[in-house]
Amino acid sequence: YMDGLAYDLYRNERVAFEGSSGEYKANINKIVDDSTKQVSTMIAMLKGIGNRHLNANFKTLLDTEVFGIQSVRTSIVLSEVQFKEDDRFSYREVRSAEVPIVYEERNKWL
């Protein structure tokens, strides 16, 4: 199970949230497992959207995106998955950021 899901206005699952570690401890095996789980969940979310809109134009389905947000220690990663024309999926890391944990690191938010 994912740590959290977010829905769009049409009740389609659109964002999967996964917290993979605490601030100080990071288990590499858990991070890899959580990343794999998140990609698998995002693909299932896309398939679910496709199954709910069977009469939609294929081009519209190619433009559909789902997102994942994963936190690892003090990093947050935003990723997306889309359908590709050749019956594959495209995974892309859109952005990542370091979360400041002490006052002196607050410029990381700029």
C-alpha cells in the first residue's frame, strides 16, 4: 500500500505519496522497494484512468499524467508516468528538492 493517494475532480487517482525513511536513518532496500512500489502504483493508476474512459481518443490518453511524491531522508522527489505510443510507459523525475532541517539551511527553499 502507498502512504497516501490524491484524486482529481473526477475521482481518478492522480498522485501517489511514499515516505521511505526518516531524517537520519535510511535503509537502501526499503527505499528501492518503495520506489518500485510507487512506479507500479503509478502505472496501475494510469491503467485505471484508461479503463474508466474506454471511448476516449488515444491522443488524450497519451497526454494523461499521474504523479508520485517520495521523501527520502531530507529529499523530496516529484515524478510522473505517462503512456507512450509503443505500448510502454514513460517515467520521469520532474523535480527534487532538499528540505531544510535547521534554520541556517532555510535558503534551500529559495
